[in-house]
Amino acid sequence: MAQTIVIDPVTRIEGHSRITIFLDEHGEVRDAQFHVTQLRGFEKMCEGRPFSEMPALMARICGICPVSHLVASAKACDALMAVQIPTAGANLRRIVNLGQLVQSHALAFFHLAAPDFLMGMDADPAQRNIVGMLAARPELARDGVRLRQFGQQIIEWIGGKRIHPPNIVPGGMSQPLTAETRDRILDELPAALTIAERTLAWFREQTARFAEEVRHFGSFPTMFLGLVGPDGEIEHYDGRLRIISSEGAVIGDQLHPRDYQDYIGEAVEPYSYLKFPYYKPLGYPVGAYRVGPLARLNLAARCGTPKADRARAIFRQKEGVLRSSFYYHEARLIEILYGLEKIQQLLEDPATSDEHVRAFAGPNSQEGVGVSEAPRGTLIHHYKIDDDGLMVWANLIIATGHNNLAMNQSVQQVAKHFVKSQALTEGMLNRVEAVIRAYDPCLSCSTHAVGQMRLAIDLRGPDGELLDSVKRE
Amino acid sequence: METVVTLTLNGEMVSARADQTLLDVIREQKIDLPTLCHMQGLSERGGCRLCVVEVQGAPRPMAACVTPVTEGMVVRTHTPELEHQRRLVVELLLAERNHVCAVCVVNGHCDLQWAAAKLGVASVRYEYLHPDLTMDASHARFVLDHNRCILCTRCVRVCDEVEGAHTWDIAGRGIKTRVITDLSRPWGDSPSCTSCGKCVQVCPTGALFEKGATVAEMTKERDFVGWIIRGRTKREWTW
């Protein structure tokens, strides 16, 4: 007798979001909202726990970018201990952080975004995914898998584990770099660099076919925020914050991350669990800004590595400041190049191999802020502790949060341009997804599923009546 | 002259001294029996019930650590029923407080985690109680986390019997039971604590740990109890 096995619901998808499109009386799109419908609660659940536990605990926010949370958290703990961490410890954290950048960008580009470029926005969704890509262009899919694997291996070899690596600790690193690990990574680097260059060249060829998307995928003026080094160079681990206008004018420079509350406010909207950070001097919602690879390449003076700087120069030739969120994809590929080159530079620096990788101290300060650049943008961890070192308060601003205003604006723009009737089509749904995907949001923090996000779109008339609804489970 | 008794252990005839416990004999025979509250060199408590064995004629399973050997005893250590009971004990321990291995200082070095793994506890069938428990981080060097305490009382016994300070005690009853220092004053204010750290080392879980330790960093050194006892009783100072 035939049997049926039903798996319901299908789990292990990260991130839940919903989009509502509002129509006016003529059937034209009036407004659109991007809702994030989940609450994590890490800021609350950490209260009462020792600060030394925070990097490991906060890493659990995400399985894709745990290193970002580890780094920001460990830096906040360094501030609580009031220690200067050893150079080798800082360099190793930088390398793991860049390994994370490479693997996360590779995931976002190859596994999630590239199927749209390879198959087209209107292609059959059954084919428009990494599996379809494997059939159509196996070498491209393999490049993606290989690049991601390399990033993950760096994290494992230096961090101690691929996901939630334990070696990043308050005060530095728990293990020094071995010569064997250094040589293994250096041996494999050239192959990864070749993949990164090949992919960038391929993507640049594809971009011409997406002129309409470039024009309407979150193409609007906002400010851009990110870390820069002392000379304005791109920076992912330390440094100070810079904010530029949509024209490229520097609005704020060398802002100390410790004082983030002076210039970043957090607004709340009833329709989303994700907060809406904004630039305080301009108020809400005018003070919208974007973060992430596009912001970093828009605001930094240079990368400081030859291949990435050449790629950045070509990238920036298009326009002075790139305003379309479609450019996030190319920015991601340039950052992969940068990440690989920088890892090489750091590994070749003898200071990185020093045995002294950790500073020890108890709680010396009751408040600490740690800021780093996650793949998706500026990440802020802010902790307060009592005299015994137990957490009493935490505030986290996750990279995806900074882009919340821009993502909402982008969804409106795409909806207004592509939704012309009261019936939703697959191509339209995919473009709305694709514009969100350009930001590579981490909603839980992440909305990554193979090929498609779990997403629902509601179409509502002027009286709020539900006209149509499309769901992707 | 020592009295020798003979008993049947898992079908084998075994000789033992009459002053031995069943657990001593089982361990001598290299039979793997999990324990949590037992610690060589400390008095027995018989509290964790992981070492339960079947003794022929006894109405219920007996804790091997507190059962003296007797002549003609017939004992079985690994029946399906006993294995079931041991799993049950571990599941109840896991459900009672907040044991989150992934972010624990002794992840990978924990007696409770090892016991769960060895007994094949892949999931917990009971509803987690998620109690809202505090931590005591007032001591300069050590931290007490009630969330991870399984009330084995190893800390209480080592402090009393080996260190001689008797800082630790048990307060409350049933589910409200807690380990306390000096009549429940903060550990950091304890006048009796010598800060020797023996309690931290014998603690089977991450309930007692060194301040500043991060996930999986805390390993525990337990052999010292045996060295001290041997030195004290036999004047042999080797380790």
C-alpha cells in the first residue's frame, strides 16, 4: 500500500518578513511597508549574566555572521576591561572577521542573488536558485561554494570552529596563530583571488542587462555610514565612523563609536519588530542612511590593497556616489577581493604570528561599546555591567537595522514602478524580493533560504481591503 | 584481618572487602557506571541516583555509592530498566534549571554533559522549568551560577571535609533548594571562605567557575582531593 510522508511545516528557514502594498482609489501604488515579524530578545536575556560570556552568547544571534557579533561583543568587553589588546590578537580578529566577510558575501552573491542575474528576474522560480545554477553554469556555482568554503576554513583554522568560533574572547584571542595555519591559508589564497576576479568580471558583463533594475532598485539619495581608518581608508574591525551625504560630502568624520548615541537615534514603528535607526541631527525619518558594502565603498577614500583599489576605481567611475542599492552586489564582490588581499597582508606581517594574543583583566569600566563592520554594515554592541561584572543592560544595533528605512523606501520604489495592476505576478514578487536581497538582510538575523525567502505580499485597496496576497513558504 | 565477601556482579562471582561500597567494587571491576554526586575522597551522598543498580531481593533500585557489599549479593548494573531510570534522572536535571551547553564555561568538560551523552539523552521529554535564577559574582575570583547547579553537594563536602572551612551549605527544600555561602550572605562577603577554589574544581558542571572564563574555557582538576587525602592519612605526598 502506498504511503505518504508529509513534512509540515518545513523548518530551518531563517527570517520572517512580510510586505504590504497599499493602493489608492485608482489602483496605483500609494505606499509599501516591509515588516519584520520576529523578535529575538537577546538584549533582555543577557541581563544578569557575566560579561565574559557575552561574545559566545551574542554569537548565537546568527549562524551566518557569528564572527561579526563575536568581534563587536569582544570589543565591547575589551572596553569593559579597559585593556589594550595585543597586536597579534587584534590582527587575528581582523583575519577571522575578513574570512567571515568573504564567506558571507559569497553566500549572498552566489547562492542568493546570482540566480536572478543568470536566469533573469522573470525566470521560473523552480530553476532560479543555486540548484538551477549548478545545472546551467556549474563552474559559477562551484566558484561560489569554493569561495564560501575558503572563508569558512579561515574561521575554523583561526577561530577554532566554523560556526560560533570560540577563540575570539574578551581581551584578544585564546589561541595564537601557528605557522602551519598561516601557510595553509597563504597557499590557498591565490585560487580564491582568481575566483573573486573572475566573478567580478562576469558580473560586470551582466549588469548592462539590468539597467531598469539599477534605476529603480532603491535608487534614491540617502546618507551612508561606516567605519574608516585614520586616513579615511576602508576599515572593518576598528577605526572611527564617517557619515557622508548622498552627494559625497563628509557630514561627520572620525566620530568615536563610543558616542554613537549622540548621532544615531532609534525609532520604532508599529508595523515592524526591527528598529529604525536614523542620523539624529537630521531627525526621523529624514536622517535615513545606508550601511554595508555599498556604503563602505562610497565613503572610504581607498581600500589600501592593489586589486581592490583598481576595482573600486572602475566601480566609482559610474557615478560619484552610487545611490542605487543594486550596486550592493558589485560592492560585495569588490569587498571579497579586498578581504582576500588584506588577509594575505595580515598573515605576512610577522606581528600576527606573535604568541602574545590576549590581555587579562577584570571589569574595570561599567560601560563599554564595541563597533565593527559586519558584512551587512556597521554593528554596534553596547553593554553596561555592575561592580561584579554582571550585565545590567545591553543595546544592539544590527547592521540590517540601519538599512531598515532604506529597505522600506526601496520596496516602495520597486512596487510603484513594477506593480501596475491589481494582480500580482511572479516577476513582480521576485523583483520585490530581489531589492530586499540586494541589502542581504539578516532578519533573524537572516532571511536566507535556498533560492527564495519566506515572504508574503499583501495588496490592499484604499479602504484597507485585502485584494490579493501571494505567499512564499 | 579484613573480612572478605563474595557477590555476583552481572553474573560473575566477585570478591570484595566487607567495608567496601558496591560502587567501589563495580569500579574495581572496570564496569562503567555514571555518577554525578560521588567523588573519590569525599563522603557519599547518594543524591544523584545515576549509580542505581538492581540488587536481587531489594524492592527498588539501590544507589551503589551508599550500598555496602554483603555476602551472597546478586547485583545487575545495566538492565534496560536501570538505563531508562538513569536517562530519566539526567533529563529531569536538564529540565529543572537552565543548562545551555553552547554558551557554558565548561562546555566539553562537564560531568552532566558527559553523562547525558553517554546515556544517549538526545532530547528532554519534560517541559523546561526555565527558573529565573541569579548568579553570585561577588567573590573576587569565582562565580556561582545557580542556573547550572545540580545540587550534588560536592562543594559543600569538599569545603567541610577537605578544606575544613565549611563555607558552603544547603538552604531551602525541594525545588527551592539552593547552595549558599555562610548562611546565605554574598560569597564575596564570606568570612569563612579561604578562596582555595576546591569547590570550583570539584563542581561537576559550570555552576562554580573562575571569574573571566569564557565558553568552554574552564577545565576542572579533580585529582587533588585524592592527593590531599592520601597525604593526610598515609603521609604519602605524591601526585
